[in-house]
Amino acid sequence: MDISYLKLGQLAVSLALILSIYAFIVATVAERTRNLSALISARNAMGIHTALVLFGVLVLFRAFIINDFSAAYVAQNSNLNLPMLYKVSALWSAHEGSLLLWALYLAVFSFSAICVHWRNFPLSMPLIIATFSAVQIGFLIFIIFLSNPFLTLTPTPLNGQDLNPLLQDPGLAFHPPVLYLGYVGFTVPFAFAIAALIRGYSGIEWVVAVRRWVLFSWAALTSGIIFGGYWAYYELGWGGYWAWDPVENASLMPWLTATALVHSMMVQEKRHMFRTWNVFLVTTTFLLTLLGTFLVRSGVLTSVHSFAVDPGRGTYMLIFLAVAMVVSYGLIIWRSQLLESEAIVEKLISRESGILINSILLLLTATCVFIGTIYPLFLEVVSDQKVSVGAPYYNIVVLPVMVALMFLMALGPSIPWRGMTLKRLWHISYKQLIFGSILAIACMFLPAARTITVLATFAVSFAAACIIRDISIAVSTRKRLKSISLWLSIYETLTNSRRRMGSLIVHFGIVLIAAGMIGSGLFQSTKTVFLNIGQSTEISDFTVTLRNLADTDGENFQGRVAEFSVSQNGNLLFVMQPQKRFYKIRNMTTTEIAIHSFFSGDLYMVMGNESESGGITARIFWNPLIIWIWLGWMIVLAGSMLSLTQSVAFRKPNVHLPKSVEVPAE
């Protein structure tokens, strides 16, 4: 078979590496000489680099579409009978293709940021381009020499080994690409922060410039995590969505530090404080995205998400991570004196104080997750002992912090900058405290209630009431001042206060997610039963009856489907049909879960083994409020998009900055 186009794909990615090296060298020269022509040349190299990586991705995409099994990567992850949707998503289903997608995102983000900020950051642009190029060099070396997706097979197989059946799901078309958007997006603020550190510049222009990049990346990372949780929920069949798997933790850690960054950047923008803290959070978030790549792609973990088993890859990525860490944190230490600010937190009850405590708690949580994830790996290296850190550890160390964060989220938006009195805080919050107390007391009488459950219920209900109060105050104030209708006042509030309203909407979405986690995690009902056709069982308020068992076939699998009728008080409500599927080429059996959602929860069924007598074992779950998690994510996404639409203008400092830390701005 003619494989010239695969060679062209490999050539394109190799040329992209050469151009990245060229851009790094020329941008460094431009920084030294202030040569505009050199800087333009570096920018153009980045643009051509982006086109070359895109060409490489399209080449691999074509190989999947035409079933070209001469490409080793296609032969390992596709099949003649694989549905077209999964041929498309198979491109990023395994190690080599997912890294190529990562490289494409990195190229697009880098070149886009260069073009958007070209005129506003002339002094920092050479360093920004050099930083982007350095990261691209690291990833492209990894792809070309250790994870080449364009390798070929001779002789060409007649058919491929098929895609992992667990990944033959529409969720795969969304989860990795969206998650990678979040991961790669944090390279942009990292590049700006590195440029500011090298220049010794302590102003806020770069913070204002990267606000949208940070918020977009945070929203994408949040969406990727939720997509992953939802995929695990309806595909793996264990009734949950988060198992504290190390690969899940790999995405959670940068999300926690990025959440702290989103809030902390506001303090530097408004009060010109937290300069060192913000640079540290930007750097740490970026490094944690690299750590996530190392954990997933190095082969050090055993997980459904981990596909690489070559320790050479892990060694390279560990060195890459170590170099990035030494350079980044070394720059922060080197420039620490220039980043100091005369402004201080004036009162404990102030917005800047609340944001600082919030950031510390989020960083503490990330540290606990990091320890729980890395400790088993470290112990295995030094002692050959294999241990696992499970949900009990994380629940003990994370849940109390999450409760405290919920209180801060409730009070933070209501507290002004510079501070307020305790009396005033009580005056604006006592009604919401009463509401939260009532729900917490009611929770105490539930059978599964524990101390942490009651505290979490109080914190979530208190936060929800405070957020609703803040939104209603904003809307009613505009309505009263302009004498307009309620709907028009809502529209004008959303239009004219997009950033504040967006943040309140995001907070409300987070509250819904937290409520869904409490309900589904602490009050779940589960039942494992054996049923013959015609037999019934009870769970929650439902009667579940096995009606039929039948064969079902797909393009590349054979299966069995169980038909259950669900009734309540003798009235038929609906029918549910969980399945078991057998994929012949992979010789693998999977389960397809049946889920029926209500606003109050999910009825969730898993088909087990079938007996010779014609009955089956079934696992049935009632997951209260779990749909609130997915609804909460949609609200978070809507609030993020609303906040993204409002630009932020540069504001002069409202505190005196000594001349010793002032350098020419952009």
C-alpha cells in the first residue's frame, strides 16, 4: 500500500519541531537585540508550525477514515466494522494520537495568543514566543522520538485490533478533547507569567490580559472533568461517577489551583496585591497539567485511562517536568523581591482576606490529593510495596475543606474590598443562616445522616440562599432605579454586570453540583437481586419487574438485552433495557447501563450474568439528586461564558507602588 501520505504527516510534524527550535532561538535573539524583523520572523514560524501540526493531525485522521491498517496506530485502535463516530474519536483514544491532539491545541493556543496580544505586549512578546516554543519543543520531541503516531506495519494487516470497547462510546468524542482544551489553555498565562518574571515587571497588565484565557481554560477543564465523571457513571456500571482514581486526580489537582487563580487574580487587578501568589498559582497549575500528562501517559498507573506502558516515555516526561519546575520556581525565587507589594490585607472580614483563605484551602486540598496520588507510587519505588489510597482518605481530608470553601463562596461576593464590620455581615446574612440551619436540622433526622452530612447540607443551603439573595438584590436594584419590568431588569443586569453576574451564576452551579454529590454519595440505595422472567423487586418507591431477555447485535458486537418494566403504586411508568455486549475481536464483554432520570434522582440498572434457567442477576441503584451535578455543570458553563463576554480595562493602582519595583510597562 502507498504510505507516502503517512511519511508526509511525519515530515510535517518533524518540520514543526524544527520551526519551534527556530522560533525559540530567533525570539531569544529578538529579546536581546530588540530586532523587530527577528520577532516577526519568530511569529511567522509559529504560524507555519501550527499549519504543519494541523496537517499531521489531518493525515492521521485520513488513515482512520480509509481504514489504512498499514499505520500501526490505526491497526491498534480501529477495525473495519468500527462505527464512523468511533473511527473519528479513535484518533485521540490512545497514547500517540492524544499527544498529537495536545500538540495541535498547544500550537493553536500559542499562535492565537501571539496574534491577539501582538500590539499590546511588544516588550514581553519575544519572551512569550520563546516560552511557547520551549513547551512545544518538549512535546514534539516526545511525539517524534518516543510516541510516533505515523509508524507503519509490514505486511499490512487485513483488519485492525479494534478500539477498546469501553471507549466505544459517544462520551469519548467529547471528554478528552475538552479536557485537553483546559490542560493546554493554561500554557498561555504561564507564558505571560514567565515573560513578566524574566523582565522583572510587577504590573497588572499581563494579569488583565490572561484573565479570559484563564477563565476559558478553567471552564474547559471543569467541563472535561464533568464529561469524564458522566462517562464513568453510565459506562462502567458501578453506580458512581468519581472513584478517586489517580487519573481522575490528575485532572482535579490543576482544577483546584486554577480555581484559586481565578479568584486570586481579581485581587491583583483590584488591589494590586498577591503578585507572587498569582505567579506561583499560574506556574503550579501549568506544572500540574504536565504532571497529569506524566501520570496518564508514562505507564506508571494502572487505570482504564492509561494506555502507555513504555517506561522510556515516563523517564522523558519526568525529566521534562523537572526542568520546567526548576526553571519556573527558580524564576519566582529570583524575582521575589520585585514582586513584593506594600498593600496588605487590612481586615479579616474583607474580600481580599476571603480570597486568600479560599486560595490557601484550595491549595491545601490539591496538596492532599497530590499526596494521596503520589505516595503509593513513591512507596512502590523505594520498597516494592503496592498500596492504594482510596475514598476514605480523600473523604476525611477533602470533605471538611470543601465545607469551609462553601461558606467562603456564600459570603465572599457580599463582602466589599478593604472590609466590613461583623455586625454588618450578620445583618446581611442572618436570614440565610436560619434557612441553612433549618435544612441542616431536617437532615439530622435522615437515616444515613452523619456529622459531615449535616455540616455539608448547612453549608450548601446557606451558600445557595446567599447567592440567590445577591442575584435578587442586583436585579431589584436596577428595577427600582430604572422603573422597568422584572424581565427587563434581569436582562439589563445580565448585560451590564456580566462579570459579577457570571460569577454568581457559576457559584450557583457549583452549589448544585455539591448538592448532587451530597445526595448521590450519602443517600444512595443499591440492591443486587436474581430475577427470573416475571419476577419483581422493590427499590425506593419503585417496583422493578423482569419482562424479557433477547439478543441484540451491533456493527461490531453481539449482545443480550434485558427488558425491565418499572411501576409505582401499580401504574406502569416506563421500560428500561440494560445490555451485555461481547466484542469478538477484542474478546471482551462490556455492560451497557440503563438509566432513567428524574429531577429527584436516577434509577440505574446494570445487567449481570444470565443463568441457564433464563434468569439474570441485576444490580439496581437509586441515586438521589445526581442529575443536579449535570445541571450544575450546565449552569457553571453558562456563567463562565457570560463572564467571558465582558472585557476588563486596565486600572491604575489604588495603592502606592514604590519606584524600585516599577519598570517600563507594555
